[in-house]
Amino acid sequence: MYRNMNDWTEIRRRVLVEGVSRRQILRETGMHRQTLKKILEHSEPPGYRQQQPRPRKKLGAFVERIKQILKADQAMPRKQRHTAKRIWERLREDGFTGGYTVVKDAVRELTQKTQEVFVPLLHRPGEAQVDFGHALANVNGQLRKVAFFVMALPYSDATFVMAFERECTETFWEGHVRAFEFFKGVPTRITYDNTKVAVSKILGKERRLTQGFLQLKSHYLFQHHFCRVARGNEKGVVEGQVKFTRLNYFVPVPLAGDMAGLNRHLQQRCQEDQARRLRGQPGPKAELLLEDQKAFLPLPTTPFEACRKFSTAASSLSLVRFDGNDYSVPVRWAHHPIVAKGYFDRVVLCGDGSEVARHIRIWEDEQVCFEPLHYLALLETKPGAFDHARPLMGWTLPACFALLRRRLEAERDGDGTREYIKVLRLLEKHPLPKLRAAVEQALAVGAITRDAVAQFLYPREDWGATLFSLAGHPHLRHVRVAAPNLASYMDLVGGVA
């Protein structure tokens, strides 16, 4: 086969332009007439073209076995499927005597036939897609796995990202609330996968929605769309944004003092990304976002309360259980009905329609969160339990409080601890820095009872003499007040002046 383009071109020119006979070319080059015919028919070497596939005599009986293995792999995790090498090894155990290459080629052909082809989709302004991803972050010096919420707008490719401790109803709600505020509007249509947070049961093409998702939808009035099962490609934009976020916003691993700091970093990256222009787009994301915002629904006048409510009762230990963890309430609420409100970052406990306690939310399991102030009223009646009270373990107070307790116990036999607890109860109404200053003043003057300490918590009036100015009151200048006659008082009481 001639592959030199110079010779190929020269032969074609001599025969087709100069009129040299084919027989003359055959005598000069010694090539076969079929070769010369191919040169004259093609402007360049066409290469080898196989007319029919080569027969695979050794593999023929094992093709069905390969198909069975590949079909069974569809039900297995992607990382736990057969490679071509592993299929070849299994075929050899079944008596196959051929080589690895022929099996590899057969596997490639069969998998190519089963690969799906997708239709490019049109994305209109005002639509959104939502998904969760996971990545590692260094929060407060601890490397841990966080879940991050992603809302992407396919038309402008603008994205909002927020990190949470885990994916649940509260974080799902909070992600939507923050995303709508970030984009300054509500998308008209949002596409989801079949997350259990939103879908309680799949009924063919229909979905039975959870109560929590219906509450969110009723408040913001957007339309929903759920992908088919295992069809993440139907929300391919947000799938790509989850990968982009993980590779760009979490590489290198971000450092943050708390989750709020991490989310400020992520929101800043989302804002900066809006200056980027995608291939084929007329302008940066920020300009296309304006078109999205024109199509958005307006934000509701009242914000959505992104908390899960749970009605329960405080136990005899003055604890309320929410999401597997216990949170304390003031002891007067023990055995009383309590409504627990679980937000993504806090737990608020309410009784009789008003807030009675607030705690930072715990995301580990079977933990207890105590507030020492909740138990001081009970300890005042049981001062003997003060040193063994679990809610007070780890409660660090300034050094002046320990000195105050020692002096109270030394001066008040049997009642010093109770008086000290009364002083601590002043924290129920006054902040610790202010009470600390009052305790230090009380120790300095030797007045260490609860009532004495309380006197230093309130501003003291200036006892200096004050004069009344007559300026602006000319009519008072002629008023004269006579000195009192004390003899009249003595007459009234029957005494002698």
C-alpha cells in the first residue's frame, strides 16, 4: 500500500492530467493494477477497511456468558462491577482458551451498545435545580464531613451553596430560605431527586410528598418536578455544580472557626463566581441572573420558619428530648408540656406560648445539654447537692466567686452554701461581667450577703446637695416659706415644748 503522499499525488497527476497510460505507470512502479486503481479513485490513501468482522471462533460460545455478567453488574455499585480483565479470568475458569484482548474488545462493543444517549435540554429563566453533596472541611480545628446544599439556576448557571451538619428536613428548609434570599426571589419551578426529605413514597410516576415539603411549597408557591428514579441526568446542571463546588470551594480543605464562618466563605465564593462567563454565553453569570430574577416569584412578606416542631413534656430531671438528645429547661417547667422547635443551628423550647430555654443544637447522638442557671432554684432548696449536681459540672466562674463561697461558708454556719446559691441566682437577671464586678466590690467592703451584692448591681444616685434654680420662674422669687414652729407638734402629742 502506497502511503507516501508525494508519490500518491504524482501518480494521480501524471495519469489524470498528463495522460500517461496506466500500463506505463505499472511498468515503472511494479505495483499491482488494483493498487493503481485505488490511487486513481481516492485523493489520499483510504487506509485498511475491513469488509466483515473477523470471526471469533474461541469466543463465540462465551458471548452470552459475557452478556449475563454485564447485565448482572447493572444492579451492583459502579465501583464493584466487573472489569474486562476480571471477566476474562472468569471465562478461563469456565474453559475459555482465548486471549485477553479478544475479551476486552467484546466487552467494549457490548458496553457501547448499552450506553445511553441524552437529549440536550432547554432551560428557561426562573427555573432551579436542588441537590446535596458531601465534602470534608476543617471546622474549629476538626476535620469532618459536612453536607452542603446547592441550588443552581440552569439559565444563568448562578449557584448558591450552604454547608450543614447533615441533610435533614431542617437543613433542607434553611437551604431554600437562604437561597431565595440570596437570589432575591423564588424560582417558578424547582427540580429535585427523590430525596426522603421531600418524597415519602414513590407511586409509579406519582410522588407522595412529605408534610414538611408541602409546608415549604405552600409558603413559597413554586412548582416542583422530581426526576425519575436513578436518573440524576435530568437535573444535570446541579449535579455538575455539586462536583464543581467540591473541587473548587472545598479544595484545598477550607479552614473555619465554626459553620457560620464556613458558610460566609462559601457565599463569598458564590458571589465571586457570578463574574465568570461560560462558553457560548453572551455575558457573565451576573447579567444572565437578571433575566432569572425577572421571571422569579416575589418573596413572601412573612419569612418561612425553618424549624421542626415537636410537642412533648419536660421530665422529672427538667430535660426535654428532641432528635435523640436532651436539653434542659428551668426546673419550674418540669412535668409541664413543652413545644420543642428544632432549627438547623439551635433548639428553642417553649411553654405556654413563650420561650423558656434556648440551646445550641447538638448533632451527635444521645447527648445532654445543660444550662446551669436552670437548676439554681432547685439547688437553693437542696444546697447539699450543689457539689454533686451534674448540670454544674464544667461550669467555670471567675475566681472571686470561689472566694465569696469560702467566706460565706466560714461566716454562716450551715447556711453559707445556700446564700452563695442565692448570689448565683442573680445571673438569672444580670450578665456575668456585671455580677463579677458586684462580687468584687462586695468582697472589698466585707458585705457578702445576697442582698448586699445586689446593691452593687444597680446604679447609685449622687447624694450631693442639689439647688433649685429660679431661672425662668420669676413668680417664685416673692414666695417666702416660714420656719416651722415645733411647739405646735409637742402640743399635739401632749408633751412640753
